[in-house]
Amino acid sequence: MSTDVPPQARAPRRPLLVALGLLAALLAVTAVVLGARGEESAGPSAAAATPPPTSEAPAAEPTARVSEPPTGPPAEPTGVVADELPPSRAPVPLDGTAEVEDRVAATVTAVEAVEGTGTGPGNVAGPALRVTVRVENRSTEPVDLDGAVVTLTSGVDQAPAPTLGDPSAAPLTGTVGPGEAADGVYVFTLAEDARDLVTVSVGHEPGAPYMVFSGPAR
């Protein structure tokens, strides 16, 4: 008995194989096209994600300027020096009269040896000199004595004598009218053996020259 298949039975297989081949080719082409499109769409994004290299150099750090040393002589000081004392007139005897520009005159009317007393810090009772000073206004304008200063020193080295807050002390104060005078009383602690030479300095207002009196207080 023969097993050969008649040609009519094998004929339908060829169109099926052809169709399958065409379908496979079509799928391959489709895959290629889709892949190409994906690369095109992904290309700009990837490029955008990576920043382009920059060619700018880093900014240079500022360098400190070195100031040139000043040349020439130093500038003259201006204004009033805080520690500079006002000028003083030439000393006159304790019983003399000192003047400031024919405007103000001063005299020491009394120098008395007393046993000073006082209370509070810096006040130590003991031997002292009580000095009475008179300031006369020889000008045509009032003179303010609220800033008046009176000091006493001893010896050739002019050692300062501390001011004592004795009850009899009455410093210069207030205003002195033209042609008038005012008295001030000051008490200074000073040992008896330091009175061979004393110097009394009177400044009637801040910045004015001191009127100076010097001599023995015995």
C-alpha cells in the first residue's frame, strides 16, 4: 500500500509559510523603526541632562592692598591735648598780686597753719595750711568762677599737697561782676617741716593762665 501524500494535500502549506515569513519580516522592520525613533527621542534629553563643559577660569581671589608708608614730616597735632596744662604766669611773692591780661587779678590774702579735720575718703585730719584767695574782676564783663581751680605744692620739686575737706573750706564759685571781687578758702594737708617753700596756683576759669604765688609759709 503506498503512503505518498497527493500533491493536492501539500499545496496549502506554501501560502501559510509565505505569510508567516512576511509577518516576521514586517515585525522586524517595525522593531527597527521603533528603536530608531526611541534613540532620536532619547538623544536630546540625555544631552540636556549633561551640562556642557565650561571654559571659564575660576575667579581670582582679591589680593590685599599694601599701603605705602607715609612720607614726609609727621602732621602737626591739632586741637587741645588732653594732658596739656594751661600756661602759667611768672611766680610772684605770696603777698603779691598776679594778673591775667588786665582782666582778672588775684591775691593770697591769708596763709594760716591749722589742724585740719575732715570726713570721708581721702580726708585725713592733721597739720594743714588754710589759704584764702581773692579774685578781682577788672573787666567790663562778668567773670564766671564756677570752674576756678586752686592748688598748693611744696618744695623746689613742687610736691602736690592734698586738698582737705575741712569744714572751713569755701571754694570760689558763682559770678563776679565788673569791679567786684570774690574770696575762696582752701585747706591743704601739709606737714610743718614742708612749709619752707610753698607755691599757690590760681586758675580762675578753664584754659586760663594760672596766677602763681610762691614763698615760705611760716
